[in-house]
Amino acid sequence: VSYSMNFGDSFISPALYCKVRKNAINPITFISEEGYFQTTPFNPGNIFEYGFQFSGTIKVFKSIMVNPFFKTFVTQTRVNETGKDLNLTSRKEAGVETGLSAIASLKHDFTVSFQFQFNSPKIDLQNRYYSDPLWFLSLEKSVGKNLKLGVTSAIPLTKTFTYHGNKIESEQLKAYSEGRLELPAVPLFFKIRYQFNSGKRDSRRNQSREDIIEMPEKGFN
């Protein structure tokens, strides 16, 4: 259930939500009879998630566009007989997800953009997944009508970045795994974009193009 509120060229939309996964397909790790770690998908129970989220688009000083996102939620699992046979237990945990993107148009055809994302650890019927905060800072320069040059820095001054982690903690099994990136002090990515059109032009079509912010209708959805 969401409600949209418009003001000028901006809008915000708070919402309440609930997601239910019955007999969820979930990868379960266990120790086989041969003593090896084995991961197999099962249907060990149900997963419920409910919470509050907020999103929107806010225009500042005509040249800055900000898109915030925030979600707080509770994840609850309920194991069935299959889950009990796999030594799983029901559990409950709260979490948050946040994000922010912003873009600013500067003089001389320069554009600066910023993106940020943070997710707290999230559980399923056995695992707890996590990752480090992630942010990007970009600068672009338009050259003529078709060419754009840009440079992006991702999580500067961070030597290592965990893009995927998983922990399993139970009475029968404790394990964790991580995927990491080793980064330079200031990682840089350079990009070049060239856009062009080809084909026959119809002189009967002489329309101007205008960028329009897609705004939801006011009220409940």
C-alpha cells in the first residue's frame, strides 16, 4: 500500500508492504555422510517479510535531482518438517536498506552524479547474506551533441570491498564465505559514449524533445 504526494517537479511516496514465500526454495548446506560440505536446494519452510519503505524524486535549484530510498523491514522464517529434519530453526531479524542517487548539471556541459547503497545483513531459512556499503562519484563532459567523456571513482580510499558474504551459524554447522575485491586507493573508470542517428529524415516531423519527469498520480495505490 503506497501513497504518492506531489509538490512542484518533485514527489515522495511512503509505502507499507508484506511479502510471503511459502515452501520457499532455499539452498541448504550440510555435511554429507562422507564428511563433505554439500549444498542442495530444498523447500524447508516459509519466509515472511514486512516493513515500511520511502522513495521519491526531489528537484533542488532547478539543476540538482535527488532520488532517496529507505526501507526498514522484519524477516521471519518458519521451518516445516523438512526444515526440522535438516536441523533448521525458525528465526526473526530486522534490517534496513538505504540508497541515494543525485545528479547535478553544471556550467560548460559538465555533469556530476553520486550514488550510494547500503544494505544490512539479510536472512533466509539458513543463511545470512551481507555486503559492504557501495558508492560511486562520476563526472561527465558533453562534447558537441553526440560525444560524452566521463570518469567514475568507486568507493575511494577503501582498500578491500566485500561484494558478497554468507554466514551459517547453527548448533550443527558454522561456516562463512566472502567474495572480496582488492582495490587501489582511488579506483578510476574512464568511459566514452558516442550517440548518433542514421537513416532517412522525414521533414514532416519537426518536433522538439523535452525531458519529462515521470511522476506517479497523487493518492493511494
